[in-house]
Amino acid sequence: MTAQNELRLLPWSGPGGKPCYLSTDDRDGYMSRLADNIEAVQLGTANELLKRAAETLGDEQAGPEDVRLLAKDLTGALRDVLRVATSRGHLLAVSEPHRI
């Protein structure tokens, strides 16, 4: 059984937006690989949105609705990227607990 501080924060939310955690000793198991793949997709999406943001903000023809949609999409991507960073930070802390 995995200790409480070794639970992996998963890149999706549960009911009511609550965080989901994985308890496993197998970092190559199905759920770990699934989480890794979803994190990769989320990071790729954030990268594409960043490019879209530069284009939209540089476009003088972009209207308020375009900017509002972009802000909504960027907010979701930022939420995902923060979750990935938090999860990976926890994984690093568990794998290298004495490193300062």
C-alpha cells in the first residue's frame, strides 16, 4: 500500500471537481501510463493554446468574443498544467526526499 504522501495526483477531477489520486507501487502500471499520456496531451494542448493566444492577440480583427473564448480555453489549460506540475512535484519529492 502506498503511503498518504506518496499518492499520485491524477490529471483529471472526480465528482464535484474533487482531486483524484492513485495509490500504486507500479509506476509502469496501466493507470500510471494512462495518467502520463493524459498529462502529455494536456501539456500539448496548452502549447497549442499559447500559439493561438499569440495569433489572436496579434490579430487586429479579433473581437471581444474571440478573446473571451481564448481566455476560457487558456483558463482550462492553465488549470490542467498546474495540476500536472503539482503532481510531478509531488512525485519528485517522494522519489528524492532528501534532495535540497
